[in-house]
Amino acid sequence: MEGLLEELKSGGWVKTEGEWDSQAFRQMLEMTIRVNEHFNTWNSLNQLESESKLESFLVSQKVGFTDQNAGMVWLYELLSVFLDATELFRNFLALVLKRKGSFKRSLTLGQLAKALKQECSKFGPEFASEVDVELRNAIAHGRYWLRKAGNGSIYMSYCEELGEVPTIRLLSEILVVIKKQALLGNCVTETLSKKGNSGYFASVRDTSCA
């Protein structure tokens, strides 16, 4: 992330501290604390899941959980963390980037990834490759479903728009993508939070990009 930030800064795409909306930045720091706590909550559930204790505990409470649905608590929490972390880093980058050139638009996640690839030839493509826009959009809008195959494998099907041919992937593969992107989001926000309180953005080279 630091390499990408340096590339953005050297290209004149990053706001100076004087150009920031200070209230918005303080709000982003508060949101970062909330999302970090959300991630910690999921991490605790993940530890229970990895030790095969979560399902047995939930079922033992006799409030409606079964061996078939108890594990969904862990999955739904992971999907929620994924959306939270992804939206946080998108908002954070949108906050510190100058609204000009490729970054002039409202910067949806897809637009942001495309602009980073275009303007940061060294680190942009690498960063964008870690962001699965289609998967994020499908989960955010609830356009996904799960099915279990005869051999016990679970597949996730998803589409950005209803009526499209869905993408079908093993749930285990999806989980790897989600965990990596959630960690990427945490990395982005942690880096920007630290840099924002260190004077890193005090001066930024300007360019004539329109």
C-alpha cells in the first residue's frame, strides 16, 4: 500500500492537509475504529470455527441452530466484514484523492480500481487485481446463493445483475478472496490513518492534470 500511495503522491493525485475536509477525516478515523472492532469480532468467531467449536456451541443452546445452519453465522459475519472493510478503504481513498482527471467521478469501487490501474502503472494494476468488484457488488446487493453438490462441496453462484449468467465458484475459493480483500482494506485504512497523523500529507507535488 505504501508503494501505491507514493506513486499517487508523486503523480500529484493526493490532497494536501490544507485541502482535506478535516471533519470528514475525523469521521473516517471513527469509522476505522468501528470496522477494526468488527474485524476483531469476526476473528474471534473464526478461531472458534477453526477449532470446530462454534457449531457445537450454537447447537447446544437449543434456540433453533442446527448442524446444517450454525456455520452460516460465521459465513454471514465474514461477508459483512468483507463489505465493511472494502467500503471503508474506498471511502478513505476517495477522501484523500484530488477530484480531477481519472479520479473526478464519484468513484465507485469499480471506477476507483480502473483509475488506479490507469494512473499508477507500477502499483495500480497489482492493487486492482486484489479487488474483486463483481463479487463485492453481488454480495452487497444480495445477488448470490449457495448450493451443495453431491460430494458435499458447497458452491456460491453470483451475478451483478439479475438475469445474467451467474459466476459459479467453490465457496472455499470465495472465502480466500474475501479474506484477502478484507485484509487489504484493513491495510489501506491503517496506512492512511498513520500517514494522516504524521505530516505525510503536509505537502504534495501538484500537477496540471485536469
